Amino acid sequence: MMSPDEFTRRQFELNAEFGKFVFDHPEVDDVLPDGAYVFFEVEGEAEFNTFSRRLAEKKQRAGIPVVVVRVKGLAPPQGSRLIDPVIETVVEAV
């Protein structure tokens, strides 16, 4: 069973990636209702999806617009964005 901490970590990760997606595709923002609660369903993650849907249903019952984002998963994280770093041991005090 998925713990609340595991759910929160996964939800945060998905929200961050969705924010990047909306930044790259601003037209998506036009279809999101103001103040909407965005919830996620991830292919193959039944426990996460159940937890996510239950929270979304609570928001909907409270009169908050709800939007579902269905994804197949997340691509592997990218490596560092540093360009040609030079790493040196400092022998003398700077």
C-alpha cells in the first residue's frame, strides 16, 4: 500500500513536471479552469491513481474544478546542465 509520504513525493514530482510542460506549451493553460485542482493518473500505478482520484473527488465535492492529466510515466531525469566543468583540488587557501 502506498504511504501518504510516497504519494506526496510522487504528486510533487508530477506537478513539477506538469509545470514545465505548461511552460513549454502555454496553450495548455488556456484549457485549465481558474483555480482548478490538477490530479494525475499514471499508467500502471493503480495505488497512486486510486489515492489521486479520491483526493480529486473531495475537491470536486467542495466545488473546485478538477482536471485529470493521464500520463504513461516520466522520462528518466536528465543529467547535469553544467557545460564542460573543470574540477580541481585547491591546494592553497584562496
